[in-house]
Amino acid sequence: MPERVVRFTDEFFGRLESLVPAERGADGRPSLTDVLMLELPVIRDRLAADFKGVTMQTPDPEVRVYVARGVLVLHLALYAALDETGSVEVFWVDIEQ
């Protein structure tokens, strides 16, 4: 199966910006850039390669969730759905740091 296109919505980035500071914290808390550069590329690749295999169902049959331990953050949960073209649209994120 060919890889799917993965898109992150404005809603996703707005939520991410509210959860992660713009600058790296003195306590080692990662910055927004850290998360974008070190966490998201691997997740994007996994979603593109095997969306159904790496995600779990949610109560909404249209929405699936990808849950993982992060490199810089403790846990991530990304909520996504397939659009009409079969591309993955990631629209929400929760992070535990």
C-alpha cells in the first residue's frame, strides 16, 4: 500500500502552541520547535505508512488516535481522520510532559 499524505490542521498547531512553550524551559521542558523537529516527523511517517495499524479507534468511528511515548515529552496523543481523498488529517493533540 502506498504511503498516505498526512496533513496537520491549523487547529492542531493552535492546540500545540497552547501546550508547548515557544522557548525551551530552564527545567529542560522542550520548546515548540523541539517538538516540531524531533517528535512530529517520526509520527508523520508512521501515520503515512500504516494509519490504521498505528492508531486506535475512538468512540467516534471517523476519528482515530495515535498514542506514543515521546522523545522529549512523556506521552503524546494525536487525533486524526481520513479525508475524502484518503489523506490523514491530524486535527488535535494532547501532551503529557
